[in-house]
Amino acid sequence: MYDSLVCARLFRTFNVVDDFNYEALSIENDLNLSASQVVAVLCRIAENHVYPAMIRMDYGQEFFYPTRTECAEKHVVKLDITQSGKLAQNAFIESFNRTYRTKILGFCLFRTLDEKRELAANWLSEYNGERHINHLTI
């Protein structure tokens, strides 16, 4: 996803959500997200969790890079790439992105990327806490 700072500078958001338990594992924000940054985020997440059996992703340019493929092969992770324009193939992340855009990106103006990162980290904790509490009451 893209958004912009108050100064009109664009930044990207890379969201990682566990498809099994719907826990949001990471929200990364930067002016540009390269394939090596995406791999670094996934490796950092795997340090605190286990490597997943599969990663579902869209056709973003940051995912089509040899580093990503090498990392997946090294850790025996299947890559499931959704078809362009087929949002239903990745419905949960689309729902998560909509919630994130509505509650954070569309609601706040950010002066700096650090301000955006701090708010994203706080919201991530809140989101995971709410989701866990709501799941327990069902």
C-alpha cells in the first residue's frame, strides 16, 4: 500500500499477517521497500516464530527478486502468488489492509516516517489484543 506524508512524500507499507491465526506480525513503512528489505522483515519475524510452510503474496515488484526465491528455498517455504486482480484469493489481508487504511492511514496525517512507524507499532499491538479478546468471546 502507498500513502504520503504531510510534505507529499510517498511511502510504502508492507503488512505481514498470519493466515492461520490472523495475528498481524509486522507493519513495515519506508519510502521504498526492496526485495532484500522484505526478506529481512520475514527473517526477523521467523526468529520469533517458525518459518511458515507457505507465504501468500501478490504481484508486487518487491516479491519478484532472486533473494526472495533463494530465501524461500533455503527455508523450504512454498510461495503462493495470487493472480493479479483476484483480491478474493487473499481476502483476509485485503480486509486487514482496509481496516488499517481506515483506522490509521485515512485518519492521521504524518509529518515524518518515524511518526508513522510509531503509530503503526502501537496500532499493531492494539489490533492483535482486540482480535485476541474478540476471538475468546465468540
